[in-house]
Amino acid sequence: MNHKNIKAKTTRGFILRLSVCMLFFSISFTYVQATNLYSQHTQVSVKADKIDLVELFSKIENQTEFLFFYLDMDVQGIQVSVSAKNKKIEEVLTYALLGTQLDFKINDRNINIVRRVGAQSTQADSKPVRGAVRDSNGEAIIGASVVVKGTTIGTVTDINGNFELNALKDAKIIVSYLGYNSQELVIVGKSNLAIILTEDTQTLDEVIVIGYGTTKRQDFTGSVASVKMENSPVALAPNLNALEAIKGNVAGLDIGATSSAGGSPSMQIRGQKSISGSNAPLMVVDGVIFMGSINDINPNDIASFDVLKDATSAAAYGSRSANGVIIITTKKGKSGKPMVSLNATTSMQGWQNRPTVMKADQWIESVIARNGFDTNLDWLTAQEEENMKAGRETNWLDESTRTGFLQDYQIAVSGASEQVNYYLSAAYSGNKGVVVGDDYKRISILGKVNTEITSWLSFGLDASYTKMDYSGVGADLSAAMRVSPYGMKYRDEASGLLERFPATQSQANPLWGVDDAARKNMDIRNNFRLNAYARVKVPGVKGLSYSFSLSENLSKNQSGNFHHESFYIKEGAYNDPSRYSPASLQKLLASANGNIQNSTTTSWVIDNIVNYKNTFGKHSIDLTAVATRDRYTYESENATGSDYAANGNTTLGIYGLHKATTPKIDINYNQKSNIGYLGRISYSYDSKYFLTGSYRRDGSSVFGANNKWGDFAAAGIAWNLTEEDFMKDVSFLNNLKLKASWGRNGNQGLPAYGTLSTVINGSNSGIRYEWGNNSTIYYGLNANALGNMDLGWEQTESWNFGLETALLNSRIFIDVDGYFSKTTDQIFTRDIPVMTGFKTIKASMGQIDNRGLEITLRTVNITTKDLLWTTSFTYWLNRNKLAHLYGEDLNGDGKEDDDISNSRFIGHPLGVIYGYYQEGIVQTDDAQYIALTGSQPGYPKYKDLDGVDGISAADRKILGYTGANFKLNMSNTLTYKNWDLYAMITGTFGGGDYFMKSNAAAYMSNGSGAFNSNSVYVPWWTSENKSNTYTSATFSGDGRFQGLQNRGFVRIQDVSLAYSFRETWVKNAGIAKSKNVLFN
């Protein structure tokens, strides 16, 4: 039988996926599938003379939604002539089949061509098979696929879930439907089938990726979280960074925010473990350690994330895995004809909480109060005074920001046969950030081919290229918060020529050097990645295989800045054009300067893996042995040039650094290597009891000669209670597994050559010598840091206890993990006495403890023939503690000393907020406090904690901690017919930080960073307005207490709505809209 694919016409052989994403909400229009009355209302026009019957069917399919099903032998060689205009399908087919042995049956859009009753059949052993397909609630499943195994004979169920087809009496049929487990049935002796499909939660039997292999979740003893991206609503959000898509979906994984277009967020699993070393998890892409940037990976190419959180999960990577592991698996082709996927996305970005800056009159009031000026305003410049009288004012924040715009275009071609699997993709992404001048562009290409050369040998090759362009300079937002609102943006508005100094504060225009020719910035990054691998199934030994992989990564980056002489225009009268004249600019050539840096990073990883997997009765065993090594090399050349007075011009800009009076070239080179050996065993008995153990030995070039090697081991056990006889009668419980694990992993925590003594030269720190009568100055080498050959691995020992359970026909899934870890031998820099000849030394000491709880809850709330609603909750809390530090007790109090200057306190979490506790504001009647402290009204009033009169350093205390108390996230996925809705709500509770600067003036005129000190108007203290919250405008001391704020929030992070077309020629094409919160 010729069976046209029920989901997409194979004659077109491609899938068109089109997503156009805008801000906030989605709207889309498409065709809605008709009811089973379709054939009664559809008219056909066709005119043909002596054409093959199959060609007639194709003509009808091209202008309608009908699909024809037939046996090739029944229609072969039959030619027909038809002339019909706006006729019903029944009329056309009745006429066309006159004089043949064929008849037709119409079932909605499916038309079966069959032999007439009594006609000779070449398939005498076939018989009609009927049946009904329903779900576990007894509701009919419409559109389920019913196919005779091994043939192209098939059909789909109608509106009542019924189907009918012809099959051999001993044939098998396969029944499948999206979201349900497929069934295979033998139809011997059966002609009317009642088929029940169960929901496929893909939770217990899902395959998860672990180090150097895969396993079933149900068989695993460790803690791992998986997020599927391919064909998932989670992937609908317009994220240019791959990690943004899984934010909030994995308990225990903290992903930070990005502050610029194309930025990479920070990430951390189960808390901070290292004081000064890296806390980022190891990245693994397609089974190979990845040394590039997360931005090198196109999010649309990702099929899934697997996050390994505990020691036994991550132990396969030993010295790299103390901070956890994130494994990314990219897409691959699927069996069938080539599939083409297109995706076009556009979205806008904006503020969630936009600062409200002062109006001009408020600004004048604050300047007068802060500086004690008279109210006659004679301190204003002539231009400011002119603008004030004319009622002209500038909101510099508005001028420096815009509505961000994001665009993303993807194309992918994939497919697979029995021997070859391939996936090819290309993408272009662009992002104009919210800050003017903050731009980002990315081009990425990926190609993957895997082929099975023989039944025992397979080979694969992955190659990717990414080009990212960060060139450009963003507006200076701190300047935007300081410039006078009466300042002028342009010196010549008609020509668009900016004024560098808009006002009297000697503050440059925040847009100066952004889009004009005063400054040039370039930042272009190219990355090439190649991964070749082969797998041999050893003939004659069942379950034994050997795999080899070689992965290489090459990054070539070019970055630089050039400040032309015009960048240094002098401050002066606004109506003095001579400041911008060629003669004035000529005098500024000595200030012109620039630099350009070319850097190359190369890395390679070689893995040799031997695996043996087999089952003996009730015993299953999985043995893995790995030998791996890698190398990382970085080299750069940085050329600088300053002072172009002698050259006379800066026409060549960044490419004319050699023309400078003072050119200079710096060269940097470093290299580090690692080697490792791993042995791992996984054993299970009767699908009840599971045991995993591993041992890894690693060596690294970055450590001292005395500690280059580290040994790391892990073990895990699990017990599946639902397989026990005493649990058989607990019908509501589909799965209950208890698990426990222990392990020791490592963290390098050192750069290359970090154990060696270092010297320094140059005018800042080198030894200064004067030679000759003309006092020529030379700078020699100076000792910098003392080496320490005993430095070794930071080691994290951790314990994990958890349970996984599925309830109510797997409609509820719960995963709970509790953990404790201690990280010892912390590596950080300590000051040492100068009598040693050095200033600092890297030391290995200290201990940080982490403990926490993680809960994941997933539910299937509603599932009907048209509606599927699922919900996911993730909750986690982490508590870390500095258990030990230097081991010193210099004050003799019997306790280990704190490091107060670095806010490190024994027995407390990292991220301590330490300072004076504010009781309020000093008032005019606080005579005793004023006498004891020397303070004055309008200043902060601190609490006396040590009982000694006056306020001293002894009155400081711990005010809070920057870390959150806990995090809670909820996502909902709602699928109704062709619609898909995804929404994610994230919440962070507790924790604090300073978000204001250190004096009251910060509230009114001065800002820095991401608006940590806003130019907002506040009711500062005066003798008439005796505020007990804000100081007087003239207070300039330490007032950080005023900015200590709670960091907690609850917000909608992502909302995505999409529609998928059901028409066969545009299957999966759709229009979507998304909202993504970009600023908080």
C-alpha cells in the first residue's frame, strides 16, 4: 500500500518551521482543521486526459487536504480521463473509477482506494481489521496512527477513535499517538480490537546523559536533572543564550542575569564552594569537555540539557567536576526523508523597573541643598540658564537608552537512513540592546554526520563555526545620571553634532564616542570546533565496545580601542566653536591613543573509552574505563600606541598604532595540560537494587611538583521499592526509589604557572633606576608573588540522599534531594611580610561547607483529546558556611580569627554584609549622642553595641547576607489542539545587598553600574523636614545602610504562545509571540 504520511506529505519532504516572536503576548492566525464534514463541503476542479490514476490522486491532494491510501498493485497501470469543475470529491472519484475494479471509502480527509466486493484480489490472505483507540479514561483518541508493521499500509483514527484497514491474518499493527506510549499488537484471530494507550510521561524510562555514557533514570543512583529542548515549549522563548532557556527549570542551578547584549550569564550549582577559584560547572557538549564560551552554541541546535549535581553523577570528570557538570546534547537527524526547518524570530526588549530620574526643578533644589548655593542660580552656565528660561530640559536616561530589538533566523536540514544520520544548521542572530550603542551579532554553522559503516563500526564527525561581533561602545549610563538636565546634547542639532560637555559638572556627554568618529571599538570573536569519533563493537563479545574521540577547539579573537584627538575636546563655552576647530584638534594629538589585541586559544581533548554492558539473568552490569588527556594554549599580542603629535594625524586609527610616538607591544603566552584515568562500574539486580562506583586519577600541570596528581572516588546505591512483592498491591504508586551517594571531586582553582614565583616590571611596580648625567630612567624587575610548590587540588567531598516517586499512573512525579558538602584546601592569595622580599603568596587552606534541599514536582493536570496541561515546580535552598580559614588565633580568644577586611567570618556564610547598625537619623535634640560622637543633626545615628561611649569599629556587626534564603519557580505548559502556551514564574526570597552609594548625594545626583545609585528625588533631612530615614543633603560619610535592600523578587520570566499548522505542506509552521524579562 502506498501510505502518505499522516502528519506531513512526503511528496514535499520538508517541514517549515516559522516563528516570529514579538514582545509580551502572542497572536497567530492559521488554518483550523475542519470536522468530518470536510468532504461534503470541499469542491474539486481537475481536467486530465489519460493520466495515471496515481497522478490524479496527487492533483487532488495538491488542491485539497485529502490523503489517498491504496495498494500499489491495485492501481498500477490504470489510466483515467477526468473533466470536473467545482465538483464534490464523491462525484469526481465515481466518474474516474468507472470501468475499473476499484472503489473508494472516505473517512474525513482520508480516502481509501479498495477493490470492489467480488473483484479478484491478489492478496487473498488479507482481511479487514477494525478497532477503537482510547486513552486510560475511555475517551476516544482522534488521529492516532495505525500502521501494519513492516509495510506502508496504515490509516488514522476518526473522530470517534475508530479505524479500519486490511492486513494479513498474522500481521502486527503498531498504534501510536503523540504523548502516549506506542503499542504493538498481533491480530491473529482478531478482527475487532479495543486498544488503550497510556500516557508517556517520559520520566522513569527517559535516557539521561552521564559522564562518558548514558543510562536510564530509573537505574541511576545519583542526582541529575534533565530539560528537553527539542520540540519543547521551553525552547519558544527568544533567548540568544542557551542557558537562559533553562533558568528556573533545574532545582539547585543558579543562572545570573546578563548586563549587555550577547553577554554570558554566571552559573552555579549547589552554592559557592570556592573562595577565589571558579565556581562555574564544567560544560560538556556531545560527550566531550567543552572549553569554549556558551555563546558559541546556537540554542536552536540543542536537543537537551542534563545537569549532574552530586558527586557520583559528576565523578566521571574527577578533577573538573567539584562544581557540577552541565551536559549539552545537540540535535541529530531522524529517520525518514530530509526535513527542513525554518525559524524566524523577532522580539523587543525593555525595562521592567525603569528608574525615574529627577526633573530639572528637583535637580536644582538638590544641588542648592548639597552645595549650600544661593537661590539666585548664578552658578548655572549661560546655556543652562537659557534652556531653563525656555523650558527646555533633557532626560539623559531617555537619550542613552532605547527599546531593544532582537532578531534570530535559523535554518536546519536533517535526516537519517539505516546507515547515515545527519544534521546541518545555520543561524544569524542580532541584538540591539537597551543601551544605545550596545550591539551584538552572531553567525553560527553546525554540521553533524554519523555513519554505521558496518554492523560493528560507526564513525562520526561534528564541525561548527561561530562568529560573534561585539564591536561598538555603549552609552555611559553613570554619566547619564549626572549630567545637568539643562545641559545641551548638541552643539549643532541640525547637523547632529554632539557637545562633549553639556553642563558645568565637567561631565562628558554620555553619548560621546558612541556613534561619532571620536572613538573606535572593535571586538570580533571567531570559534571553530571539530569533533571526530569512532565506535567499535568488538565482534564475538556481546556488549563490549571501544570508542575514540578527538575534539579540537580554536578561538581567534581581535579586539581594540582607539581614541582620536576629538575624543579629548576641552571644556569651554557652549558658543565657542573654536574648541572643535582643526587647530584646536591639532593640539590634542598628544592625547590620542589606542590598542589592538589579537589572541588565539587552542584546545584539544582525546578520549579513549572501553565499555562492557551485559545482562545475566537478573544481573545487569555496565563497566567503563576511560583514558583522557587535554591541552589548553593561549597566546596574544597586544599593540598599543600613544601620542600622535609627531605624526600629525590619526587617520589610520586603530591600524596606525605604529605611527604613534610611543608604540609598544606586549606578548602573552600560557599553556596547561591535564591527563586522567577513570574506572566505573554500575550493577543492578532484578531492577530492584542498584550500585555505582567509580575511581578517577587526574594529573594537572598547573600544580606544584609535590601535588600534581589527585585521586577522586565516588559510590552510589539505590533501591526501587515498587519492584518488591510487599509493594505490589499499592496501586497508586508507580515508582518509589530511594538513593544515596558519596564522592570526592576536585577543582583546579589555579591558572597556568600559578604555583611559581613571579616578578613584575614597568613604571608602576618595577625597580626604578636613573642612569647618566641626563637622568635617563629605566625600570628593572621586582619580586611580586612568592611561589608555593605544595599547592594542590581544592577537594569537595559530598553526600546526597534522595527519593524519586511517581504517583497516580505517573501523573505526579516528585524528586527530592538533600545534600551536604565540604570543600577543603581553598586556594587564595595571602599577604606576607615584606621582609620576605615578596608581597603575597598563594596558600592552600580553609574549608567551606554547603548543605541544601532540592524539590522538583511535575504534574499532568489535565489530559484529554484536545487539551494537555502540565505543571512543574522547582524549589531549592542552600546554606554555606566558612568552617575554617587561616587557622590563626592572633588575639588569643581561643577562636579562629575572622578576616574582617574581606568580610570572611568563621561559622557564617560567604557574602556577609558587615557594618554599623543604623537606629535612625541624628536629630537636633540628640545632644548626648552628638557630644559623644562628634556627629551633627541630619547625620546617621548608629547603635552603640560595645557599651563604650561613642561609636567605634567595635560597634560594627553582621547586618545580613547576600545569598538568598530559598528559590521557588513554577512553569506551566498548556497545549490545546494546535496551540502551545508556556509560562515561567521565578521567585527569589531573602538575601540583601547595597544598591546605593555611600552618601546622601548619591540619591540625588550620582550613579554607577546598573543604576545602583539612582538620581532619584528623596525627602532629605532638613531642620524643617526632620526625616528619620534620609540624611541631610550635605552628609558625605559612610551611609551604605541607606542602600541595604532585600534582593527578593517574584516575576514572570517567560511567556510564549505558539500555533502549529496542521496542513501537511506546512506542518509545524507557526506564528508565535514571546515575552522575556530582561531587566529587573
